[in-house]
Amino acid sequence: MSYLPDFIQKLIAEFDKLPGIGPKTASRLVFNLLHRPDDVRSLAQALTEAQAKVHFCPECFNLTDDALCSICSNPQRNKTIICIVASNQDVEAMEKTGEFDGVYHLLNGLLSPLEGITPDQLTISSLLKRLDKNNAQEVILALDQSMEGEATSLYLAKLLKDKPMTVSQLARGIPMGANIEYTDEVTLSSALQNRKKM
Ligand SMILES: [Zn+2]
């Protein structure tokens, strides 16, 4: 039993649900915030505002507050080269390289038999429609080199095998087990340049 009031325990439990935050960090964040009432107010306001405005881009599933995200609506981006990533953090990492002028498709997850994540829970059916619609020339698989990332890359490569486009994968400059999100720009940039046909 905790000596803390229920509402604080509930708040800690909410923070604890976030990735990379354990119960200790969750408590630390909550106590820290509760000592700063002004910051709590602006945080609550920012969260409510973001939640009200944000939605998935209907093309690529990036987060946006507009009809299309800023990448899909940019006429300078090549819509026939589609880079497949797992999440928003991966788009951030790829954009930082400044090397890619195509568009993205966010799967919003990776296949994971252990966690019961199957192809129909990812944005794969939308991807297939989009490849036809955009007359895609190349698909670049930029997925983590983890078990889930590899399984997803293989699944997609098989699925796209008979499509009239090149399917490539980021080169292995990225260490095994690494996340795209945490890979530095130089490594990611060279992995993109040296991508391998699948
Ligand atoms: Zn988009």
C-alpha cells in the first residue's frame, strides 16, 4: 500500500505506461512537476491542444495538424520513392540526414509474433494502395535491425516481390540490434546511400 493520495498514484501509473520510463522515473517526474504548478498548467494545456489538433496524415500516417503532413504536401518531394519506417521518431532521424527527398510510409509498429502484432495491425494495406497510386519506382525499407524489424522487412520484401519497383534496404552500417531512432546522422546517411536491393 502506498502512503500517497490516489490521484498521485494514478498520475504515476500514467507516466509509467510511457516507453523508457519505469516506476522510479515516473515518480520522479510526477513529484518534480507537482512542485512546479505553472509548468503543470502549460504542460496540460499543450497536451490538450496537441490531442485536439493532431491526426494521422491520410497518405503516410505521419502526425500532422493539416490535411496532409508537411512532407506529403511538399511538391519538391519525390512521391515515387517511398521510405518505409516504423514510427515518427524514425522519420525525424531520416530527415536529419538531409539525404532523402522521397516520401515516407509509417507502419506505426513492427510485426511481432510474441506481442501478437500481425500485418493487419500495421498500415500495410494502405501502403499497397499507395504504391499503385503513386506509381512507385522504389521502396526503401528503413526498419530497425532487431528481430521484429528483420521479420517485417522480410515480410514486405516478399509481398512486394512481383511489383514493378525496386525494393531496397538500408545498408548494414547500422549495428545489429540498433534502433533507427538512435543511429547518428552520418551512419544513417551512409546506410541510405549504400542501400541494398532486396
Ligand atoms: Zn504524409
